[in-house]
Amino acid sequence: MIKTNMAYYRLDEAIAICKPTEHVLACDTTKGNGMVGKKFFICPNLWTQLGDSTFNRLVRENGPHFYEILQPDRATRIFMDIETTNGVYERVKAGVDVLVKMIKMWMVHKEIPDVQPLHVLDSSNAKKCSFHIVGGPLLTNPYHVGALVRRLTCFIYSARYEETATPFDFETLFDNDGNYIVDEQIYTLNRQFRLSKMSKIGSDRTLNGCTTLESVLQNVEPSFVEGVDCLEIDDSTPSSTSKKATDLFSKVDDGWVRVAGVAMTMSKTKASLPQSLCKMRIWLDSWMGHGRITGCSFDILRGTYLLNTTCKKCWISNRMHKSNHTWLVINPWQRECIQKCFDENCARQHYVIPVPPDYWSTWAAYMDKDVDIGRC
Ligand SMILES: [Zn+2]
């Protein structure tokens, strides 16, 4: 028997029972002590008649305060939250239009057909400018939507500080105090996102701009289709994070590198050295005095470049090894280059390579390069 009336007071219980053909919805509720809490319901596929009638009944019985729970393993449409209590309405609205145009540019670049519209939902009042952008294509999961938003954010920040003319007024995305008005912290596990036509309990700000059904972000079986990938700006796979893009990435040469930690898996990725470090590579190749540099990978945990070599000349032990190779670590953040060694006696040690300071100077001038939206 389907107990669609049943309210859960713990999200994990509702998620444990939810089938792939169903949604978990959250609803604001007033508790005995007057505080606002949440209860959760399982609702059949909202695009079916049963789902529609169930949802309408839930709203009648519980009020128009419903949110969709965005589950991690489901294809998810784009969702963004833009809000400020310190902005000018018309200007914030213009900023929202900029974001919509940037999403469309990204779709063109990725050759994603523009089938499902992007809706701008508005729940602003005199005190607060508040918008949602919802819809567009399905991405792999909510974290990939987060990666897209971080890409856009990295683009906005880099374009903001460059003289290059862009078709956008990025200043509309910053409030009167210069704070970025896009909420980057919402791309986390089982995030709740308010549906259109709904308000928070006790608030008169109702989201308007499309139907409730048009604002549903995750599709469920049997119509489930896989979404498109949007990887992070350093091509790593996105995961749940509430970190801001500018805390995760920093611009280097013509690309972005990760500066904050991620999950411990997949910490090293194949990479090519940024342009500004290529001269250093040539210098290192001759400094080694034996063998050559054979490959490069990027350690996204530490933000360092690892260079494999065939060099057996070890500066740690100050001798030539018979079989062990050495390798090099370039840490641009510390302006340090070290030699490491596979020999067991050398394993925990390193040798600081005396790189002439000039080789760091092009690296230091990394902000004056253009960046195009395809890369971002
Ligand atoms: Zn050694």
C-alpha cells in the first residue's frame, strides 16, 4: 500500500523508502513551540496524474510551502539562487539576465540543444531581492550543476578584473557592498530547493515565474534520462561542496587550478604544465644532468605539479642510483621546486632545487591573460 499521506520527520527515513519513480518533498511546518520545522513526504512522479493529484492534496492539507529534495544520484536541471538585501531591484534583475545568457552560451559551447526553457522566478519584496533560475538541460546530478555555477563564477571574476570588453555587465552581479549575489553554497547532498508558487511558512514572498511542475528539477523513472556532464574547471568530477568557486580555484595562466582540498580519491590527474612553467621545465631538464622529464601530473589536493623523470642522479643521497628514478615536484604557490626519490633510503626526504628566481616571474604575472567561456 502506498502511504502518500505519511509524513516523515527525518529526511533519511523518507529517502530510504523513496523509489526511483518517486520524489521526496519537504514542507515547512510549525512545531508546538512555534518554531518552524520540516516534514517530508514521498510523492509519485509529478508528471503523472497520480503524482499531480497527490501533490495538490498535500498542498491543500499542509499549505503552499513545498520544496524538492535534490537527491545525489539523479539527473538535475539547472538551479541557481540569487539574493541580496543590499541591492537595487532593477540591477539585480539585470544580473539574473546576465546569468541566463551565460548559461545559454555554455549550452551553445557544449552543443546542448536548447529545448527546456530556463525560468526566472522572482520572490522579491521591498526588503529583499530574491530570484531563482530553474530549468534548462538535465545535468548528471546536482553536483554537476554546482560545477557549472562555479565555472560561471570563475569566468565572472576573471572577466571583472580584465580590461577586455565583454557583452555583459558583470557588476550587476555584485551588491552595493561589492558582495557576489549568487549563492554558491547550495550544491550539497540532499539540498532542498523551493518549488514555484511556494513560499516559506510565515513569509509572503511566493516564488513566481512558472508553474510548480515546470520548476521540478529532477526527473524520475520511467522517463529518467541521463544528464550531461559539467566537470569542474580543472576537469575533476564534482562532488558535494558548499565552498565558493574562488575558494576552490585560482586562475593560473590560461586555466584554473584547484587550491582547496577535495575528496581523497582521484587526487592526481594527468596534466600539462601551464605555459609560464615551460621555461622552468627546460631549465630543470638540464639541471638534472641525467635522464629527462617524461610526464606531468597535477596533484589537485596540493595544487602541485609532479614531473616523472628517467633521472637517477639523486641530490638527496648525492649519488647516482643504480635503478631508482627521481621525480620532481613544482609547487608554484610556495615558489618551490624539489627533487624526490624512489630509493627507500631517500623516500622521506627531498632536495630543494635552486631554481633561479626569474623562472617564477612569468608565473607571478598570471592574471593578465584572457579567458574564454569555453574553458570556464
Ligand atoms: Zn635517492
